[in-house]
Amino acid sequence: MKRAVFLDRDGVINELVLNPQTGEYESPLSENDLKIAPEVFLSLRRLKRAGFLLFVVSNQPNYAKGKASLELLQGINQLLSKQMVDNGVKFSGYFYCFHHPDGVVKDYSGECLCRKPKPYFLLEAQKKYDIDMRQSWLVGDQDGDVQCGQAAGVKTILVNETRSGKKRGESMPDYQVANLTEGVKAILGGGRQAWRVLKT
């Protein structure tokens, strides 16, 4: 069986972007806004060398909310994938949920099977790629990411990204770290700055 690392995208792989209309830091809404966080390529190459399969698992509700077209969101993902390949990183899959419970676009609004914290995409990857979930990880920056990983039976790492801080505080991950670089160190067993959360 294979080992995998499932990664949230915005706030973990790439930087969150200030939306002037909402005053909130959100997913990029243009290809020009896609900025890969520092040391991400190096960190992901380390995981690949260690034998982990890599997956992006991300909620992308901006289509459901009427903020962006599917074509725009697909273009951002294509750019991300190209930048990864150009820097020696190959993901086994990109899983995106385009739904939102309070969306305005028909067929993409209301409850769905795939929106985190539901573990749907992780379980689909497990079946397709024969993944040992006990030896696998999820890295995210929100409580919903941690809850998704726990529901799927993987170990969890919470990135304390300052700009998504409002979406944390109710979960109990296995580790908390400052960024993806420290998360990868924790996964590989050398994360001095990663600290384990004591569970009671």
C-alpha cells in the first residue's frame, strides 16, 4: 500500500489574497494572483523523494457564490499544475469541490458529498491508489481540513496561517506548524519547530 499527503491549497500551497470587496483574505480570483508560498516546491520535492503520493483537496466555492467562472478556476488550477511540474513536483490528483451550501448558482448550491470536512475525496483517492490511510497525512489551515482528515483516518497537520485564523480554534490536529515547510519536517520526522498537540 502507498502513503499519501493530502494538501489544502489556499493558505498552504499558495498565498491567500485580499478581496477588496469583502475585506477578507480568500482564494485567488485570477491567474495573476496565484503566488506560491515560500519553499513550497522544495518541501513537496522532499515528500516525493520520501515516496509519498501528493494530492490537492480544496473547497473552491467562488463559482457557486457567483464570484468566478468555472473556466477561470480551472485556469488557475492549470497554472498551479504547470508551475508544480516545472519545479519538479507531480501531483497524483487535484480534487476540487465547487459547491457551497449558500451558493447562488443552480446545481452548485446546497449540500454536497464532496465539500470538506466531508472525507469524500480522500476516500476516493484511497480506493483508486491503494493508500494506507494510517500512514498518510492531511495538511490544511482550517478546522474543516483537520476534521476531514480525521474522518478519513489520516494524521493531521494544521498550518497557523495568520490570514485564515478566523477559521481555526475548534479542531484538535496531531500537529500545529507555522507553514508547509515545518509541516513536511514533522511528516518526515525532523520538525523541531512543529509541536504535537496533546490530546486529553
